[in-house]
Amino acid sequence: MSYSHLLVAVAIDSESHLLLKKAVSIARPCQARISLLTLANDPEMYNQFAAPMLENLRDLMQEEAQQFMQALIAQANYPIAKTIIASGELSENISHLCEREGIDLVIYGNHNQRFFSRAACSAKGVVGACKVDVLLVPLDDV
């Protein structure tokens, strides 16, 4: 099957390089577009007790996410159509982007053993919310 627009859900960690590499291997033969999505942590859950000291935390987290995405793109060796830094529920963001941007494949990482219960719930939500193909890439022992 040939895809035209892939969405790669990445986290700010080294495992995201594996996800992007997988996306490039799928996109390159058919010259598909690749978009990247990451979630920026919501500082509201951190700053309840130290609001005055952490008022710029949101900006710092946004900047960290932008720097990570730029580094990821630099190593991709393939053009990236769009990068999205979102907040909120991952599955809702993915579902919305698929509809709005014409995404036909979502690539998502999955920890099969160490973090099984947490990752399985997250992966289940993404698969359940998407009306397009979802590729779950195992990330154990990466």
C-alpha cells in the first residue's frame, strides 16, 4: 500500500529517531509527506506550589520541544512537511490532524514490556481514535 502523508507521533527522547527513520523508509519510495507531532508538557500540573518561580515554564517547555524537533528534522535526511507541538490528549490531536491534514498513516511508538500497561492504554487510545492506518513500532531495548 502506498501512503501520501504520514504523521509521526514523537516524544522528546532518543526513541523518536527510530520512529522517524521508520517513517522515512515508508515515505521515500512513494515520495510521501511526513509531519511530526509532539506534545509539550503542560506546566500547570507542576506550578501549583511554585507559580511565582515557574511563570516562564510554559515558554521553556515550548522552546525545548522546538529545539528537539529541529534536531530530529536535521537528522531525518528527508523533507518534513510540518511540525506540530500540541498540548492536551494525544489521541484527540492525532484524530484532528488526520482529518484536517489528510494524513493516511500514523506512526506511533509502543513499549511492549517495561511500560506495557501505560503504553498499551495510550496506543489503544490512538488506534481507537484514528480512522486511518496506524503503525505501532516496538520500542523495547532501544
